[in-house]
Amino acid sequence: MLETGEIEETVAMDDDSIVVTGKVRVYQKDIRAVQLVKAAIAVGMETLLNHAGTAPETVQNFYIAGGFGNHLGLDSAARIGLIPIPLAKKAKAIGNAYLDGASMLLLDQGNINKIAAMAKGSRHVALGGNPAFNEAFMEHMLFPER
């Protein structure tokens, strides 16, 4: 809809809704919901990258877990600003990573040291109440221009 000009970067629409096909319509409130989720995810990724002191271009692998990743159109996600373009080019959907990891640990206890090392090397980054997160959130509400 951004590509065809049916909605603008600000989510302004000429009509109350857009016909997708037949009786299926997309309403402005639906697009606003996508806009909110998109901003939260995009700013979360930006905050984590900044906290790690790295840029999207320097990330070697970008894995997207869960059903979200399996059904996500990476080009479209990059187009609306959900994922930085450099990360979208490196993205790989890996399905249910939580279940796969738990299964690997149960089937091979030798993985416990590897998992413990990963846990020890990780850091918690609080997003809620982070002033930079709140400021960037508003900026990411807009969809990128064509």
C-alpha cells in the first residue's frame, strides 16, 4: 500500500479503509496497529545495536525465531522500517528456537557448558523507561518514504 500510494508514510489515507480483495478491507486502525508494533520492534533492535556498539552492517548473522520469522516477508519488513535493510539481507528464519534449544540440551548434556557460557556472556538491556527508546519510538512510527 505504501508502494502504490494508497497510504502515506504518516499513514494518512484518502478513505476510511482500503479494499484488499472482495470483502476484505484494511482500516486505518489496522495500519496504526502495525505502525505501533513496527516502531517498538525497530527501536528495540536499534537500542540493542547501540548498546552493543555495533551497526546493522557489521552484524554477521541475523536470526528470526518463532512463527513470526517463518511468515515474515523480509523485503516488506525492511520496506516499512521494521528491520534495517542490512539486517534483512542477512536474515534467516529459524523456527521455534526455544524448543530446538531445549531439545538439544535434553538430548546432549554436553551442550550445558556452551549454553551456560552464552548465558554468562549475555546482558539484560531494559527498554521500558529508557529515554532514548521513548524518543526513537516516535521517530519510528512513520513509515520510510518511497
